Amino acid sequence: MSADITLRQLRYFAVLGEELNYRRAAGRLFITQPALSTAIKQIEQHFGVVLFTRNTREVALTDLGAAWLPQVQQALSGVDAVVDNLVTLSGTRKGVLRLGYLIGTGADLLFRVVRHFEAAYPEVTVEPIEYDFADPTAGLGDGSTEVAIIRPPVDLPEHRMLMLDSEAWVVCMPRDHRLADRAEVSITELLDDPIVCAPLTAGTWRDYWLAMDVRGNRPPTIAAVAATYEAETTSIARGLGISFTSSSVSRFYDRPGIVYVPITDRPPSYTALAWQPGVLSPQADALVRHVRAHWNLGEAPVDEIIDNDNL
């Protein structure tokens, strides 16, 4: 009978037993709450036991569940150790890891990730590969990279994203723009301005930075298409239009003829580490685990998972 329970089900039980909260446990496991509930019920029905008591306010372990939990945790630790030993013995932690990143995600953030990871895994060489606005997935979409630093939202429904940073929206405009002297602006004051935007291949990401969610029946007037910040700011300095971007861009891409003004009424833009679960090489998996455990640089674990649908 024991062969009928899977390692995945044991992990589900252990995490729910630790969290005693379906939402938090499902988040840790990267699954939905109904899927977690179904898996736990399958264990209970198969063995004719009750592991949890549930009501509208709380989840609690039964006496049987509480007695079984440390045994399951010990067994899972043993499995993880065996897998780690296999990886070490096979030498698969050696090699090159291609880390994609979207142009303008911030050199300071990228290099902090790379330096800290390579210090912990000296046998792995990280090869950062820059992608422009034509591919805001930074190689994840076509499989050129396994893990990438991007700015969601992007068209990657099967991927998971771990928040690394958040920034405010700003508008980049010509220095002689009618609002250039303002300390801040509202997004609605800018919707009639011609705008410089990403190529059509950027998909959802292009729509996000066009602020399509607040335009209603007013389609944007496209002034120019740009695949890099250099091309974008050049078009704006020429007076062709404006663009919406993030606050860090104003530090890295300042130039004569343009000005950046904060936008007061937009939700923050995120920078995230993105990957597709279940298909990672040992090197890529090590990077994801390392960042989750140690960002920022060993100070605190990161546990906020970004859902594309909420951006």
C-alpha cells in the first residue's frame, strides 16, 4: 500500500502541516489551493485516515497528522540529501549558466545576483545575455535561456516569477514639453500624447507600457517604435513623443533634451527572476534556490511570488 503514495503527495502534506494555511502552502508549492486540497484528500481517503481538521477559520493537524509530520519531514530531508549527493558526484554543478536579462533592468541588480551566486558556486560560470524590447522574456519564450531577470508582465503562463525589486512609473518627455516643469503628473494627463513604444513582438509587455488598461476607447498615437532605451530616448529628445518607463531608467538613461517626471497614480513596476519549474538544469535550479534563500545578498529570504494575472 505504501507504494501508492507519491513523493509529491508527501511534500504537499509536509508543507500544509508546516503552514496550516492552504493559501500559503499552495504558494510555496507553486500549485492552486484546490489542487492541494485534492491531493490531501486523496491521501486521507486512500489510507482511511484524517490528517487535518478544517473549518472556515482554520486548518489544524489531527493527533495522527501531528505524529506523522516529523517522520515525513525526516524522510523528505533524506531524499533531498540523496539528490544533492547525485548532483555533486556527477559534477553537473560545473558548467556555464546562461542568464537572460532585459535591457535596463539595472546593472547594479544584475551584477549583485551574479557576483553573489558565483561566490557560492565557484564552479559555475554565469553568462549574462542582454535582450532588448523585442523580446521582454529575455530568451525564456523560445528557450534560449532557462532563467532570466525581466520586468513583467510577459506572455509566460507556465513560468514562475520571484520579485527582486519594485519601482514607480515615470514619464520620459522632451524638455520643452508642456508638463516638463511639473513635480509629478497623473497618467490621465498624458494619454493624448504621441508615445514611443516597444515593437509588436513585445506583446503584453508593450500593452503594459502603453498603459492600455486606462485608455478605454482612446487608442494610443504611436510616435515611433524603439527596441532599446537609447533609441527611445533619442526619439523623445527629438520631440516625437513621450514614453512611460520605470524610475531606475531615469538614472541610467539621462541625456540632454529629455526630462523624467514621476507618475502618481500607477501601481509599481516589478523586476523579477523568472523560470519554468520542472525543466531547469542543476545550475539554473541552484541559482533559483540561491536567490530565493539569500536575496538581498544573504540578508533575508524572498517569498513573494508574482502572478502574471495580477500585473
